Amino acid sequence: MSTLRTTRPALALLMGAVVAAQTLAGIPSAGAETMPVNVTVNTRAALAVASDTAVGTNHAIWDSNLGTNETADLLKSAGVKMLRYPGGSYADIYHWKTHTAPGGYVAPNTDFDTFIRGAQRTGAQPIVIANYGTGTAEEAADWVKYANVTKGYGVKYWEIGNENYGNGHYGADWEADDHADKTPAEYARNVVKYADAMKAVDPTVKIGAVLTTPANWPDGIVADGDQATWNDTVLSIAASKVDFVVLHWYPPHSDVADVLTKTAHIPDMIYMVKQQIARHAGARAGDIGISMTEINSGIAYNTQPAALFAADAYAGLMEQGLFTIDWWNVHNGIGTVSTVAGQTDYGDFGMLSSAGCTGDVCEPPFNTPFAPYHAISMVSAFARPGDQFVRAATDEPLVAAHAVRRPNGDLAVLLVNRDPDGERQVKIGYAGFTPAGEAPTVSSLTNGATSVSTGRGGTATTQTLPPYSVTTLVLHPSAATTGAPTAPGQPTVGGVTDRTATISWPAAAPGAAPVAKYEIHRQNGAVSEQLGETSVTSYVVHNLNPGTRYTVNVIARDTAGRVSWASAPLTFTTGSPDESSCAVRLTDTADWASGFVGNVDITNTGTAALDGWTLNFTWPTTWQSVSSGWSANWTQSGKSVTVTSTPDNRKLAPGATTSIGFVGAYSGPNVLPAAFTLNGTVCTTR
């Protein structure tokens, strides 16, 4: 976003004031006696496949070492496969032909060709930001021509601008934007122009549009004169032209412990973005990728908490299918120095030391890796391109788990212990996988360590996690898995009602024996619930719950009992009854990125008059709540909300509607409830 990220901490504080911090309930105090942590890994519950560009980072033109061999080799050693250029908000003042950024500092040896040479040495693909703020579509097209036609660099990914919602339209002004019209509609119209001009030069390039990240400012806000939010406006105009969307994430937080909880937001965050894309892109939705081209913990930048956040966040985002996650950034510079978990934190957003000093405190020698570098290198070794993520979960909020299944049959597990003081004993159970009896290969990054340690230790089912650590295990199967059918193809869904859905999939190829049947499994955390089985490639699932999100996989079983890998996941949400004696419409009438005003219209669509009513609904997440309400009596217990009538609106004649309202608060993605009951009857949701 900002030049040297010097304003990002201030922005994070601003966001923190707007978005209330959400902490995990039930976390034991440091040093408390703890029971073993139960970890469940379920290979039947498949998630996304790791992309070949998933692990990335940012380069910036104020860094004269962005193209050096030493820097490139360090990034290669960390498994970095995507490099972004020319650096955050500088992109919107940078003119590539003259290699100038009026108003900003451009270091020597940072031109585009130097960047490309460094990327090639690293073995990473480039992702380039075209200048939207002070540039033109023609300038961007000329850059594509130079890169891919003249020089043959094959630069595939091009973003249109950086954080262009920071152009003052929503009140905060850090992003250069010379357009007289600073609305999301104008940005979207120009994205179309840029895409047309750039693809006219090279039709193979992929064009990315900037979106806001759910529950992060200014997501949800509708500015004066706009008809919708930034995301809905941009996608409604440009979805037919873009190939991917761009998110940035610096989680609002209250302290170090709080930021480590924010990775729990990832599934709903990406779900909301996918829903937005589907709403506007229609049949093209599956072709539009999602990228996170800037991410950082925003606190404890160089110390172990940032490493824990990086490992957990990269794995969580890769599970959701993002094709690149790019740390901000390689070199950034010293900031405010502090002590975190017994280690010196230099307030430096970089993953490698810039060797800067402030007062009498200096960073370690140039290019010394900070803790996030080691965590990111662990992620790249844990989830290699082509590995398939599978569900993993724990029963302890301070321990996070992720897992991947490898094409050779191996399984890798990543475990994060967020307890700063206590080690954790873990017991690991497996579904759909039987590990070999040998001790697994174990890699660990502990607090204050200057490298990742690797060896063999523990067992496949028991491990000890040091305090504040990232640990990976690599496990071999107990027996060779040969002759099984291939995984069924990507499932699709049709005919979704409140209670049923028709799931279809391309057939699995048989292995050593014919395919006997397919099994449809629902993901319920890290546990699979079989919904049915069939010998054909379509199945109608019954007895579903209204307004409920389901994620399912399909597996094939052959006549010898061998089981395929799980298909890619399919996520869908059931609707509400077409006919009911009640109807409910919930409308978000005003939003400020940490709360909203909700209006609820309740209609009696039955034939009998109501004399007193009770409305019930459940928030999808633990970070949503009703702060206050009117025109009814509002109470909340856990995630469940109960609303009862008042003397003024208790009587509802057939066809009559009453309107009530509330102020909702949220500190994570605000997925609205999709199911309501009135006096125990499931209503039609309008």
C-alpha cells in the first residue's frame, strides 16, 4: 500500500479502532495444566490443490537489492514462486519507460529488466502492477508489449492498480489517483479499457482487478453517490474482462495474541469473495482466480508471532484455492523497535534484514532472514505444487493444523502452537490414511531460532510441539497405494432447494478393477458424513437443512474395495421453502466495516392471523452479534438470536408485514444468516 509501509501501522490502528478485536474464548492462561491436543486429519475431505505460484512475496523499486544474486538465491531457497513488482502504492506513481516515480524514491538497479533477471534466477513468476493512478491504458499496453513481445519474458499476471479504494473516495487518501472521478464505477470502467488494450497486445495475459477484503475497511461501505459497495460495483462492470481478483490483508488486531486468531476468518472471507464473483460473473465465475498479493501480520513483524501467522495464513489461504499469497515484503526497513516474546522486533515489514539502524539499535547484517522467512520456507516445503490439501482440525484453539496429500501417497501435516509459554502434546488421528510405523520426518521453527531444524522424531500419532512453534511432519503410507481409481472430476450442483440438491461429477477412471460405486461425503469440520452412494455419476441428496452451507467431496470405490482420492470440493448453500406461512427479508441498509444496520421485514404469508410471534435465526460465525434492536425484543445466546413481538406489532393479519431493525456488530467476515423461523416454521427468505 504505502511507500515504505511507514503509514501501515497507523492505518492498522485506525482500522483497529473501527473494527473491534475478536479474541478466542476459552484460551487457558500461560502455564496452565493442559490435556493432550487431539488433531484429526481426514483425507476424504479434500480441499484445493496447491498452486505452482502459491508462495510469493513483494519487491519494491526503493530496494536497490531487489535484483541481486544473493537476494534471488535466498528467495529461491525459501521456495518463492511469485514476485510482485514495482511495490505497493508506488505502482500508481511508477512509469516503467522512464523508470521514474514522481514524488517517490527510486533506487538504482531496480528497473524492470533487473527485476525480471532476479525473478528468473529465483525461479519465480512475476506479477506486475500496471499504473492506474497516474498512468493510462496505453502505457500499460506498451509495458505488456515490451515484456512479452519485445523481450519475450512471458509475464502472465497483471494487476490494474494497487489499493485504489484508498484514493480518498471513502475518506482515507493514500493512493495516487489523477482521475477526476474516483468512484469504484470509474475504476471498473478503466479496468475494462486496460484489459482490452493489454490483451490486444498479448491475448494470453491475465488481468486482475482490485477488490476489498471482507470485514476489512472499506469493505461493506457504500459511499455517497454510489449504488453499491466497491466489490459489487467493480465486479458488476468488469467481471467479464478480468481473470483474477486482488485482495490485501493486514488483519486489524488489538495485540499479538489477537492477530493469531484472525486466520479463523479465512474460510468465510474467501467464501464471501467467491459469492461476489459468482453473483456477477455467472458462467465465468470458475475461471476467475483469487490472489492475496499483499499480506503481513502488521505486528511483531520480525519475530515468532509473525512467523506463526504467516505459516497459518499461507496454509489457510492455499486450502481455499488462492493461486498466490505474497508477503509484504522482501526488504522494507527498520521501524519502531520493541521486544516480543523475548526477541528484538525491528518493526520491519521485510522478510530479510535491510541492516538499518534507529538510534543505537541496528538490525542484523543485510539479508539476514527474519522469522517469517523461515515460516514461509516451511510452507513451501510442506505444500508443494500439486499437493492436495485435506481437512485437519484440533480441539484446542491455541493449536492450528493443516495437511496435504501428495501424489506419491505421502501425507504432510503442519502444526502451529500459538501458546507463547507452554509446549503441547498432540495426538493425531487419521481418516482414510494409515501411516507407516517409522518415525516421521519432523521440521520445526521455534521462538528465536535462526533456522529450521529437521530430523526424525516422535511418531505418526504423537508429537510434542514447543512453545510458539511451527512444526511439519512428513508421513509415508503403511502400504503402497496402487491400482486405485482416479479421483472423480470436479462436482457441480443443480436443483438446489431448501432440502435437496443434485450433485453431478465426471467419472473416475478405473485402476486395477472396475469402479463399483461413488460415495458422497459432506465435510463436517475434519469429520466426513456420508450423504449417500450411487453407481452412476449423479446423486440427489435429501434431508438437507434450509439456508445451510455444505461442502462435499465424491470418492470412487472399485470392486476390490480400493478407494480413490477425494474429488475437489463443492460448496453450495441451500435455499428456503418456496412456500411457507411466513416470509422474511433481511437487508443491510448501512455498513461501516465493523457493524451494520439491519432491517427485517416479516410477512404473514399464511391464511391465519398471528397474535404474537417469535423470530429465530442463527449467526453463521461467533464474531457476529446484535448490539441493539428496535420495534421488537431482541436477545442473543451464543450465536442464536431470538426476537419477540411487542404490543404494537404482535398481530399480523394474512398478507400483513411488520418491519423491525437492529444494529449488528462483526469483527470478521459478515456472512448474513440465510434461514429464519417464525413460531417454529421455516420461512421463505426473500
